[in-house]
Amino acid sequence: MPKKITIQDEELKVAVCGLYTYGPPVPGLVNVRVCRRFSQARSDCYGREGEAVCEEFTGKADSQGCVSSVVKTKIFQLKRNGYEMKIEVEGKITEEGTGVELTGTDSSEITGTMSKISFEQVDSHYRPGIPFFGQVKLVDGTDAPIANERIQISMGGNKYATNKTGQVWFSIDTVNFTDTSIQIAATHKSELNCYDSTWVTPEYGSAHHSVTRFYSPSQSFLKIEPVPQTFSCGSSVGVRVHYILKPEAVQEQKEIVFYYLVMAKGGIVSAGTEEHPVGDGELVQVFELRVPVGPEIAPLARVLVYTTLPSGEVVANSEDFKIENCFANKVDLHFSPVEGLPASDAHLQVRASPGSLCAVRAVDKSVLLMKPEAELSPSSVYDLLPVKDIRGYDYRGHHVEEEDENPCVSLSNVILNGFIYTPVSPDGEGDAFHILKVSARPPGSV
């Protein structure tokens, strides 16, 4: 049975099974009792009937030693208070031929939470004039994804429909944004204004995300558009880069050179340049980088794009992309025949890329059932990598960042013409320095 159900669920799947310690099913008659207890016993005059509302059924164990049924929840009044917020199940198997009884219990929690929303893959900064991208996920009270439901994003005022995994990708136009920080809210449904102490009030999820403005002295910005999907190996994907360059920063220059790096496993995999028009400084410009996807950038690739403007300002951004766990050497194997009798011969055919070193291990399937972590898989191999991601100036466990010899001035009030001006703290603002710091390689690496 499920560990959790909501007050809106109309059915509950219940299965009771009996197995001997050495594996075979127990034959016999199975009695199942499904109950929701009162929060306080109603009466001492009616025994168990005064303790809980129950549904009971009996059946003969099948070939797997189980009896299963779908129980209607209407009798349990899931939306009413006065009961415990869980449903309990007691199963009793009477062994055929011996009359020996085996008993087991389980329970499902009842929740009034109908939906929950969380922000995923969202930046902590916004760049005025460049779209702000993000993803939210909608799940029900049991953490199962909710598909084809509409979520409203407050800053954009738009509603988006979730996909089959309960996720939705959104973008917000920031052309008119000037605040040092903004709050983005995602809501599913409005709360019902119908509180009654005798009823459980359903709760619908909402979430908030705080975003600060990215710092640029000229208000020139660059942003790599994130992608929620995992890139498949053997393909070439387009990475979109948005930018706005102000005329006072580019001066008389008509074209600008962008430099890019593709990094993975702590090193630089590829690098190059792109030359594009500077634009008018008002409308966002977009160009696309083509990135080949292969095992050399798995399982995580970081793309860094930057340029140095004629004014001397550095404009930069980096973004991480998930890559499929794949290998340069392909291998395939299968048994012939697929099924066979004990002690019979079986043929194993192995096919691999030329020059591959192959190792074969054959074990009984029960070994992997008992220790699934021992099974060899692409994920288990990639988990052995010594370095997947590097951020900042840490090298072999040592923090090697140099101390700032020119710390910021103190934030003091300024009095001008009788008016007191209070400076705004820059805490939380992003800047190009931190972008390059996060994308740095360890000193001495090649």
C-alpha cells in the first residue's frame, strides 16, 4: 500500500502477502482489516466498533501468496477531522493444513496537502533587458508529479502548463526591471476560504524565489540560456547566448569578439571565438554556439563565455549542462539462447569497439538482488571519477585564493545639500569576477 494518500483519493490499493523465510509463498486464507481510528474513542459500549471505522475482506492466497483489493475510501471520511490522519491495515494469514496464523501490519499517512511547488534550475541574479529563465516542479501531497496543471508565475503574470513530469520551463521579460532585488512567486491554486474545525482544509502549494540584480558599471550583460534536458552523446547541440552591450562601453566598435571555453572533469576540453555585431544597446542580441556532445564532457559540462569591452569592462557568464553518462568504447553482449535449463550450455556473445579491453563477470541474479550497489552501470563507473566539478580556488584540499589587498570602502552616509544619502549594500550582487572565479581551474592544471 502507498506510504501516503491525499484527502482527495477515492481508492486505496491494499495487498497482503505471506512468504516463508526461504522464499516460497504461504498457502492459506487471508483476512484483511483496513481501519481509520477516531482521534478519541467514542464509546466503551461498542468495543472495536467505537475505536475506528473499518473495512474487512477475506480471500484465498494466490500463487504468489497474496490477496489484493482496491478499497473505496468514502467510508473513511478522509476530509473530516475527528479521526487520526492515517489508515492502518492488518493482515492475517491462516496456513493451509496447519492452522498456523501469521500477522502483519502497515499504514498510510493521510495528508491535506494537495500540491507542492519548488523552484529548480533558477539563477540567483537577473540581468536587466535579458530574459530570466527558470523551472518549477509541481507535485501532489505524496510527491508524485502533477501533469497538465497550470502554474502562475507572478512577475511575468503568465500561466504555464506542466509536462508529464510535473515540470514547467518559464522565462520573464526584465526590460523594465531596475530594483536591486525582486521576488518571483509561483502558485498553483488559490487557498479555499472555507475553514471549518470539523473538516480538513486542502492546501495548495506556492513557492518564492529571491533574485538580485547583476552588477555592471555600463549595464552591459551576457547570459547563456540554460537547458533543463540532459544532452545525449553523439549529437551537436546549440547553446544560445543573449547579450546587451551599451554604446558607451563599446564606443565606436561595430563588431565584438566573444571567447568561449567548454570545461569538464576539472579541465578545458575546447575553446574558440565568435565575432558578432554589438547591437544598438537596447534590444537583446542572440547567437548560438555549437557544442559537440561526447564522453569527454560527461557527466557535467560548463560553458564559459566572456568578452572584454573597449572600455576595459569584462562581461561574462557561465552555465552548467548535464551530459548523458556515455563511453568512447561501445560494448554489447547477449546470451544465446536467452533461457535455458539448469546445467545446460549457454553461449555469450560480446561485441565491442576495436581496441577495447573487455572483462566479463557472470553471477547469479540473486546476488544483485541482495546487493544492487554491486551491479556495474554507467553511473557506478562515473561515480569513480576523482573530479567532476571544480569551483573557486581550491586545489587538492587547499584554499589558494589570495587576500583582497583593496577591500571595499565602508558604507557611510553622505550629506549633500542638507539631504542624507544612504548607500545600498552590494551584498548578494553578482559580477563578472565571481563568474570567472567559479569557473576557474585549479592552479598548475594543464
